[in-house]
Amino acid sequence: MSCLAIRVSQVKKVFRKRTGWWRGQSTEEWALKGVSFHLKQGEAYGLLGPNGSGKSTLIRILSTLLVPDGGEVEVLGYKLPEHEAQVRERIGRVSVDAAFYKKLSARENLLYSAFLYGFDKATAEKRAREILDRLGFPLRRFSDPLEEASRGMQQKVAIARALLLQPPLLLLDEPTTGLDPKSKRDVQEFIEELRRESGTSILLTTHDMFEAERLCDRIGMLAHGSLVAEGSAEDLVRLAGGGTLEDAFIKLSGERLTGEEDAVAEGA
């Protein structure tokens, strides 16, 4: 097996939007313009970028939800889109807009996901409770409908769902959005623990500079669908001539980060 968890080479993605009633009237928006990077086994790689930079689009390609319009993608040694089924079996994904059956409880949602991957009920429920407890989820709410849970509680269930399967690769798209400071710290500590104990490979998108510095070995900076800089936090600050990581991002990309979702991907 390849020593790389992810290999992305000159990946492109365009979204076409109809602009009129007549056939063929459309505009093109390039979400990714030939992005290349790699993630080693057991490494944590962060993607920083403002709205519309292509972060979520890239995560969706890697998680088999979108097909690229050019370039090559390899995940855990499997080429996409040719080997989608093999990749889906081996990854965990957390999205800022995670979907659930909200009439069902956290327990029912998690057990349903576990059953799809062949887990037995007792093992799945035990691990679900352990993860949620570690994330600070109130277990007394384990059987309550998710529609009655707060945004932060729902996000913890989304994280637990991805971790429940113990995947070798985690794709984390702004995983701590909506969490209070303590919950955010709990999640960050759990991610660090996963890497130490299981050697899990992690791709993280975030707007939180502290989170990127704390969790990531290397960071890639995206702007307008292109990777404009890459390296450790220290490397990027040095390349920008000093200051903070946020200062480095603004200088190297010419952009300013916000705490909102990826506009291009959301509109896709």
C-alpha cells in the first residue's frame, strides 16, 4: 500500500450555472484550478481558505460526493472515481452541515450508521457512548430526538459518527463550528489522542488559526481555487516575513478568513 493517505494532482472542478431560459446559456465558476498536495499516512494536514476558495469542494471530491473535472485523486491507495466503494468503506467525514434523521435520537442515528458497516449492536452502542462521553455530550440526551438537540450537540454526534467506524482517514470539514470553547477543546484533544493511539491520518479544513497550528503538521493555503502556499505554521510565518499565522495567510493569499462556509461549494 502507498505511504500516502491522499494524493491530489492537478485537480480541477467547475460548476456551471444557468443564466437564462435558453439552452446553453450558462456561466462557469472554477472551484478548483489545478490543486496538488499530498497527505502522508498518520499525518495531519490543514487547509485554510476564505469563502469560495474550494476547501469544501475538495473535501467532497475526496469523500466521493463529487467527481473532479480534471487531474488525479488517490485515497488510501485507491484511485477516484474508479474505486469509490473501497474509499467509502475506509474514511470518516465530518461536515459543517452534517445531515441526520432528526426525528431519530443520537443513539438511533449512530446505530444505523454502524449497522451499515457491519457492526453489531452491543459493540456499536458501547463505542458510541464512549466517544460521546469523551466529547462532552450529555449521555442523558442519548435517546432524545436530534431535532431537540442544540447545534453543538448535533455536531458532536456528527463527529462520533465519523469516529465510530475507526477509519484510517478522517476528512474534517470545519468540525468544531458551533461548539463552545470547552467543547472545541474536547474535540481537539480527542483528535490528538486518535493520532497518538491509532495513527489516524487527518485532513482538516478550518477558519480557526489556533486549531490549525495545534492539530496540523503541515498547512496548505487556498485562495480562488489555487494552493498559494504550503508548509508548517512556522514555515508559512517565516515565508511571510513574521507575524501570526493569520498575518501570513492574509499576506500570502491576499485574502481574509471568515467564519462562514465555502460559498462556491454551498452553491454547487
